[in-house]
Amino acid sequence: MNTLAFSLLTQAVTAGSEATYWFPPQASTTAADIDWIYYFIYWISVFFTVLIIAAGLWFMIKFRSKKNAPPAAAGHNTALEVTWTVVPAILCVFIFYFGLTGYMDTHTPPADSYVVNVTGVKWAWSFTYPDGTVSDTLHVPVNRPVRLVMSSEDVIHSLFIPAFRTKQDVVPGRYTEEWFEANQVGEFDIFCTEYCGTKHSEMLSKVVVHAEGDFTKWLAQAGNIHERMSPVEAGELLVKQRGCLQCHSLDGSPATGPTWKGIWGRNEKLADGSSLTVDENYVRTSILQPQAQVVAGYGPVMPTFQGKLKDRDITAIIEYFKTLK
Amino acid sequence: MSSLDTTMGHSAPSHAEDNYLTHAHGIKSWLLTLDHKRIGVMYLCSTVGALMLGGVFALLLRTKLLTPGPGILDMSHDTYNRMFTLHGAIMVFLFIIPAIPGALGNFVLPIMLGAKDVAFPKLNLASYYLWVFGAVFFVTAMVAGSIDTGWTFYTPYSVTTPANGVIWATMGVFILGFSSIFTGLNFIVTIHKLRAEGMTWFRMPLFLWAIYSTSVIQVLATPVLAITVLLLTVERTLHVGIFDPSLGGDPVLFQHFFWFYSHPAVYIMILPGFGIISEIVGVHSRKHVFGYRFIAFSSLAIALLGFLVWGHHLFTSGQSALASVIFSAITFTIAIPSAIKIFNWLATMYKSSLQLTTPMWYAFGFIVLFVIGGLTGLFLAAMAVDIHLHDTYFVVAHFHYVMVGGTLLALFGGLYHWWPKMFGRMYNEMWGKVGAVLVTIGFNVTFFPQFVMGTRGMPRRYFTYLPEFQAFHIASTLGAYLLGFGIVLAFANLAIGAFRGRKASANPWGGATLEWECSSPPPHDNFAVTPTAHDPYDFAHLSYDEKTDGYVARRS
Ligand SMILES: [Cu+2]
Ligand SMILES: [Cu+2]
């Protein structure tokens, strides 16, 4: 089981103050509207459920008869039949209408929305901000509409933020969109809700809603990791953020890719029969052209990080590798 | 199934008269029978076997879900994922879809019509064996291919499974579907051609209207599955991009194909249940079914409208807003006939001569579950709310209420209603009621907490979960144990009744449909003389006879 997802799972959720019996907190501008429609249907449902169950039970007790009782006379009541057709029909029209307007509100992002690009890949999310900064948790400013432009690198995923009442499938081969405006500072859960294989249930993340001003500070900091941390720390952060640990373990356990425990200087057998020692250039090639030198016993499934990791990032990762004894 | 069948063929009801059970002996007389009643019994044993298999998987899953992580069963992610796939696929394709039409439809339909058999008895037997073959093929494909896609087989995840597993599995579904098509055709022709004298369309029992509508769906919807399998195969072999985005295909297209079949299939699952409940409520209330014509037409209306709502499964898929609006609107139109049916059943019970029998308890349990299942469907049909609830446990709870409530409780109700006819013996009434109450309560304890979990955000198909959801999972698991116990009890009571029960009269409930006019169990040919049909819910001529504990007709 691995790091990010696991720590998210074990740590108690920091639910906002207003979680109710049915709902997580209402942390977006549209959440209250959605909940209102939900409760509108809910009370209609409670009313009819109680009515029907009570009537059923009452009839079963009240009209219970002996076996030799004469059969009952057939009934007919036009007014009643019209009522129980028309009333549900009218209620359905209202529910449909509220559902429709609510949907339109949550699917029409304001023009000035802040755009974050989202990539789903088995089994991690990555969020890319306009300045090129990448993070594995979603950071957004409070009280500002945010539009997520999403795509998947493998199968269909779905990004669900219960506290915002919003969800959208993330489909390979096209972009899908989701928008919200957070109105409460805090941390909220992100789930993947479209089944995507083994660790679907651990494809979790968080959305961190920053107070006014804090977001820009966060972005500036997150953007230049090399200035604010040592290469080893930066390398450690990068492999976490870019989803490497979905396939590579640090503790020697087998996974989709070779473990990184003791990787530096290790003698590696390749699929073509040759062997080599893990050094700077080999790591660099492995990251930028993974298919060029495939380790024996593994499939050629590692995606390339060409254009996604800069030289400085790779240098940091190499420094980090040197510490993995 | 064989052990039960053979013993029955040899020894069971020691009735002196010649009936379908004693008409011929030996295992061969069962395996090669063309008698719709025996084929019905074979379907019953097979589909109940599938139910038990799917049920064992359900209990294993629920046991694992007592805790986050591998849990007390030390289950791995992949085992869990394969198991929920097997659970769903077996329950849907091997139990829910075939159980009622295959077992009760086969047994009751020709007798209700006053016919000696279905129109094509050989085709009927062929459907059964096709089903058996399909079932074995399907389960083998699922297990051998380690399929872990969920019963929905969504691309592109499913096409990345090794060894074309999904093509084989969908092929299995298609073979099963072919069996449905044959059965559906057979029933349609039988209903058109073999109705007894006097049985106009509007004197047809409501169960038959329901089976008729179901058959229409089976015949029209199943071919779409074939097209899907074909497209999957073409994509794989010729590398034409259809569903696979890496070839330029569109993975969401698969969801359209899948639900174009599977949403109508939801009505294949629920309509026969409606039919059974209409019979039970009418007969055990001893009162003419209220709104007969409406119920009959609504089955047809639901069958046809059911083809036009598949897109309500795709509100979050990226489908266009306009399409979503249209699908949402049509979905609401189906809600209304469903609601009216419930009011009609209640109105039938009102001021009736109600018999509080085991079937009546099941009918009530069905109504409870269907009301909750139906009303929670409104949340999902409302687009804005569905966005939040889609692919959470709310949906899991909703479709279990509708599909399991719809099939399982109706099947039990129907079995308890027709059991005296099928095997000529009564079951224990007290244990029958206990079973009905346990199943209804167990069901609610299992699935109600899932509505709360789902609204709070718990996604479905999760191996592990956040600690805040654990209390609900524990409640749900305990409910599942109770439900499992109730189901076993209910079947045990039936099985014991079939062998040891007191002999049943020809008409123990006072039903007015034709199956109550032949002896219990029915003779090989059903009727010595073709009967004449009257109003199926006019009970005026039936009076109770204490000696036989049944009702006798006094028609002048
Ligand atoms: Cu997922
Ligand atoms: Cu549907």
C-alpha cells in the first residue's frame, strides 16, 4: 500500500464544521442549492414512503378476513385515480425542473474562472497550474471560480469532491470540465469514482482551499522547489507528486516497476540480455525514454516524462536516488 | 440441481393421480423433457443455484468491508475487485434476468393461458440448455480471464485486460441473451396463439401482461449486445478504432451500447415482479384488482419507454447537456406509471377480504422495497443531484432496492403463491411469514445505511475506505448476514414443504385464473378438457371448502 493514499486513508478527515447527518460540509457556492433540491425530493419521498407503508400495514390488519369470508366487491373511484396520477406528475415536473436548473448552474463556468489542468493516471491525480507548477493535491483560492480541464492518460477516472457536490468523468482522448467556487477555507476529500482497477479505492487526494492571498503565496513557493529545498528533498517531493511511487516501491517490495531500494550503482539486467550499472545517464534515459532500456522481467509500461520533468528535476531525483540505500 | 430433481422424479408427491412429476421417471425423463413445467423446475433449480453462488460472493465482500484495508479475510485488492465483478455479473445475468421468466414464467404461463404447453416445446428446452451453456461459458470466461471490470465492462479499462477476457465474457452474456430471445419469442407466440376460449387480451392475467412486455424487451434489446460484442471483436482483430482511444475510438460510446441493452434489462428484471405482485395482491385480497387495464398498459408503456432512458447513466460522462436533459425528462415519465401501480395495489387491498398469507407478506415487503427504490430513483433522475450521487453507494443501494427487491421478493412471493400448485404440497405458513419478515428487515438493514454513506460521498467499488464510513459498513454487513439467513430459511421452508408438506388442494387461495382449475400438481397435459376463461379477478363464484382447505367453483 503506498504513501499518499495510505496516509490520507488513515488520517481522520478534517470535515468542515457544517457536516450534517446526510451531507458533508457545504464548501462551494452551489452546494447549498444541490442540497436544497435533495431535501425537496427527500421530504416528498419520506411523505410517500410513510403514507404507503402505513396504508399497506393498516389495510393488512384492518381488512384481514377469514378464509370463508365472501370476496370483496370491486372498487372504482375516478377522482382518486386522477389525483394519484396528476399529483406525482406535477411533483415530477418540479423535480425535473429543479434538477435541470441546478445542473445548468453547476455546468456553466464563469468566464473569469481560474484554470487548473488535471491529469488522471492509474492511480494518482496531478494538478498543473497556469505557471507550470505541478502538485498532487489540488490548491485553490477561496471565493474564486475554478475551472478544471481534465484528461486521462489511461482509463476513465472520475474526479469527485463531495464537499463541493461536484463530479465529472475524466476520459482518455478528450477534455472534460468541472468547475466550482469554494466558499470555505479548509481541506476536503477528492475521490476517484469511476472504477479504474486495482487501487481505484486509493486514488484519493485533497483539495486545499486557501484564504485570500495565501494561494498566490503557496503557488510562488510550490513553483520553485529547487530554490527552497535541497536537491534530495526536491527529488523526494517530485517522485511523490509525479506518481512514480504508484509503480516503484522504496522498501524493496515488487510492483509494476523495479524497486528503488538500493537502486544507485545497482547492476541491472536488461530485457535484451545486456547488463549495466545504474548511473546518471541511465536514470536520465529511463525517465525520458523508458522504452529504450527496459529492465529484464518488466513490461515496457512506464510513460515517458519527456517535457514534464526538466533537467534540474532529474538531477534532483538522481540526488534522491543516491540516498535510497 | 440434479439431486433434488431426481429424488423428486422418483419418490416425491405420493399422489395417486398421474401428475407431471410422476408422469415419467428417471433422470433422463427430466433432462430431455419437453414439458414446460419440468423445464420451469429445472430453471428454478439452476437460477437459485446462481443466486446462492452470487450470494456467497456478496457475503464475502461484505465481510471484507467490515474494516478498511484487507480486513479479517486478508483479501487483496485484486481479489476484492474480481469478486464484486463476479457477484454483480452472476446476480444480474444468471439470476435476476432469467429467474422469474425462466422458472415461474415457464411453469405458469401455459397453464394460465389454458394451454397444454408453450408454442414451441423443443425450442423451450433448447433455451434452457443454451442458458446452461451460456452460464458455464460466462463464468469460465470471467474466472479464467480474471475479469475485474465490474459487471458493466466499461472500456477502455476492460479492453486492457489480458487475453481478450472481456470479449469472451461479453460473448457469454450474448449466449445467455440468445437464450432470453428464444424464451421471449416462445412466450410471445404462445400468448398470441394459445389463449383458451374466452381469454381476450383484457381477460389475460396481469402476470401474463408482464411476461409479454418482458418478452418484447428481450427480443428487441438483446441484439444490441450482439452488435457490441461484434464491435469489440472487430476493434481487437482489425484495429479499427471504435471504443479504444489509443486507436481513435471513443470509450464513452461503449457506455451507450452497454446501457442501451442494460437499461431495458432493468425492466426485464422488474416487470415480471410487478406481474407477480399483481396476482398475489388480487388473489390474496379476494378482490378484483383495482385498475386492471391501467396496470396492463403500464407494463407495455414501461417496456417501450425503457428503451429511451439509457442516457441517465451518463450524466457525468461528458455527454452533452441537451442529451442529458432529454434523458432526464423521459426518465421521470417512467416514474409515474410505476407510482400508479403501487396505488392500484393499495387500492385493491382497501376494503378487501384480505388473507394475511405468506405471499401477501412478500407482496407487502416488495411494496416497501419498491417504494424506497423507486423514490430514490427520483434523486438520481434529477440531474443536479445525480452529479453528486453518481457512482456512490447511494446508487448501489438504489439499484439493489429496485432490482433485488423487485426480483427476489417477487420471486419468493410467486414461489410461495404457486408452490402448492407446483408440488402439490403446502409449506409451513408460520415459518413462511418469519422468512418474509426476516428478508424484508435484513434487506433494509443491509442497504439503507448505504444511502447515507453514498450521500456523504462514499464511492462504490472501493476496496478500502475512509474510517468515517466504517459504522455504516458494519451495519450493512450485519444486515447482509440477516438477509442471507432469511433467504436460506425461506428456501428451506419451501423445499421441506415440497417433500413433507400437507397435501394442497387444487385451489388453496381461491384464485380465479386457469392454473387453479387443474389439480395440484398439474397433470402432464395440464387440462383434460380445454378450459374456458372468464374475468381473471372475479372471485364471486369461488367458495371456501373446509374439507380440502381450498376453494371450489360453483359456476352455473
Ligand atoms: Cu478510479
Ligand atoms: Cu437505467
